[in-house]
Amino acid sequence: MKSERIMKYLNKISIVFALSILPLVAQAETLDTGDSAWILTSTALVLFMTLPGLALFYGGLVRAKNVLSVLVQCFTIACVVSILWVIYGYSLAFGDGASVNAIIGGLDNTFLVNVTRGSLIGTLPESVFVMFQMTFAIITPALIVGAFAERMKFSAMLLFSVIWVTIVYFPVCHWVWGGGWLQQMGLLDFAGGTVVHITAGVAALVCALVIGNRNGFPTTPMMPHNMTMTVTGAGMLWVGWFGFNGGSAVAANGDAGMAMLVTHVSAACGALTWASMEWIRYGRPSALGTVTGMVAGLGTITPASGYVGPTGALIIGVTAGIVCFFATAFIKRQLKIDDSLDVFPVHGIGGILGTLSAAIFVAAGLGGAGYAEGMNMGSQLGVQLTGVIATVVFTAIATFVSLKIVDAIIGLRVTDEEETEGLDINQHDERGYIL
């Protein structure tokens, strides 16, 4: 009898314990307001990177007669990509895609038909996740603007952006973040080394080669018309990048905090290193070099930001400043390729460098988060290299095809006379400044 009473008592305790933890179990599968608030904030920060950050950064770097054209291009890309994302982009990037799931998502979520106020992605409202990812889709083709600035038709830019984001960005996003083959392999790309920076950088190089140099390049000086505007835009990019990298944790947690810390450290190292390289080589540091080094540091830390520690960030930032500095000089002065605003040497090379560096500095012994089960530095580096090569090759081919399609339909480039006059007047019938 005594043993029966003990068993009944233990049963009651177990029932009470089970009931007490039910709210915790349910909470893990429901909305987290803290996570939601952080990603809402991050979404605004990433959009702020494009408008006005990137627009001002690029706008100040071109000549005065083309400043308005660059601002309008960034602005309209944001509008066009947003619409495409709602219609089919999100579905292709993050949909299930049935038998071709490893390559591209499906069309089951076109027009966001399955996104409701109550639908969740992890602990977030799906609407917040959709909007956050949309801002990444916006800034990627906007980065490419820097390669063909001052010479591409506005209509060609719009059509190219529609085609490119559809056949390049959406599939690569699915490969890496939407359950595709690179994610299944274990690729480390926390915030877009492959998805954003390598795709944009490689596309920029192909664009510069296909469309050709600006008239007068490289013999005629083509100095930035407003460095104050550029430095202002650069500051906005730096601040916005905290949402870009920190928000990619998709939660308000330690990964987000570390991503913000290493992002800032790498940006500072990249800026100072580039400025120091100029100081040594040319006798003085420039504002342009300092902000370009900052962007190189930001782009290079992006794929590794959620995996590495402060020591890794210091090394990655310094390396980015050195490697991207020499890559920029080589492409413009040796190869004489007119990637107008240095998109490939900064974003493309930086994205490649950062993606490979993630395999090294993720090691716990170097202050990183540690390798996944069954992985080590060698195997992880193999996965990272596979991701880099696949992204580079696919992007180069698809970008070339996109440009040829646009050229066949409406032509890519303005006439020599229109280029001399400036795109502000002949493409928009407006001026950036009253002269």
C-alpha cells in the first residue's frame, strides 16, 4: 500500500512537471517579439543601405552630368525588384520546388499567396522574413550599377536588372539560403558573400567587358564630382551593414551581436589599411581610398560575420584592404578594364576572399564558432571553394547571356554624343544641379 501511494505521488509530480514545461515548448514554436523587433529594424537598415546609402555613394563618384542618372537607377531598381520579389522572386528563392529543389524553388508561393499575418518562419512573422530578404535582392543588382555607370541606357538597365535578378540572384539565393545544393553541402555564407557580393562583382566585370570603356578611359581623368556626397553615402552603408550582417542571424541573439562586432572591426581595418597603402605608395591618404577600403572590409567580412571572432575580423579586414587595393589598381591600370566604380575588385574579390576565409577563421581555436560535425578546415575549405567556383562560373555565363538579350532587343549603350552630353539630360531630361 505504501509503494502504491508513492507511485501515485510520483505520477502527480510528473503530470505537474509536464504541464509546467508545455508553455516553454509552445513558446519555442511561436512568435518571438524580440527577434521580430530586431529583424524589423534590420530590414530598415538594409534598405537604408541602398536608399540613400549606395545611391549617394555611387552618385558622388560619377561626373556631375551623370549624378541624377545613378540616383534614379538605384531608386528604380529598388521598385522593380520589390515587385518581382512579390510576384515570383520569393517563391523561387525560398519555395520548395519539388524535384528540382536543389537548384531552384517552386512557384507555389507566387504573389505571396501563402504569406498571411499568422504564418511564421522560425520565430518571425513570414511577412518580416519576406521583407528582410527582399532588401538583399534589391541591393545586389543595384551594386552592379557601378560597373556601367555613365554609359548604359536607362531602358537597358531596367530590362537587364529584371532578367539578371531572375536568372542569377533568385537561383543562387536558393542554392545558399533556400535549401539548395550549396546549403546542403554546408556552405558557410552568413550574409551574402556568394549570394550578394560574388554575383554582383562578377556581373559587374562581365558588364564592363561587354559594354566597353567610357569614352576617354583611361587617358582622360574622370574624377568624382562630389566626395562629400560619397563619404556621406559611405557612412550610411557602414551603419546599414549592421542590419545586413547582424540581421542575418534572423534572431536577437549572440550570433547577431558577434556579427555586428566583427562587421565594425573589419570595416575599420579595411579603411585604415587602404588609406595606409595609399600613404605608402602615393605619399598621402585619400578620402576616396579610405571609404573604399571600408566597403572592402564590410564586403569581405559579410560571409564570415556570423562564424568568426574579433581576431578573425582583424585579419580579414586588413587582408581585404591590401588585396582589394591591389586588385583595383591591377584591373584599371594593367588590364585597363573600366569597371567604373570598382565593383568587381571590391565586392567580387572581397566576396571571394571572405567566403574562403570563413573556412579558416570559423575554427574554435581561432575564436570562431567551430566546425559543424564531421567537418574540419580542409573539408570546409573544399565546400567554400566549390561554392565560389560555382557562383563565379554561373554568374559570368548568365550575365553574358542577359546582356546579349538586352542588346538584341533595345541596345545597351547610349550614343557617343549622348555620353558626352551626360545621361541626366538625354535619359531623364533633367539635371542633378542647376549650373
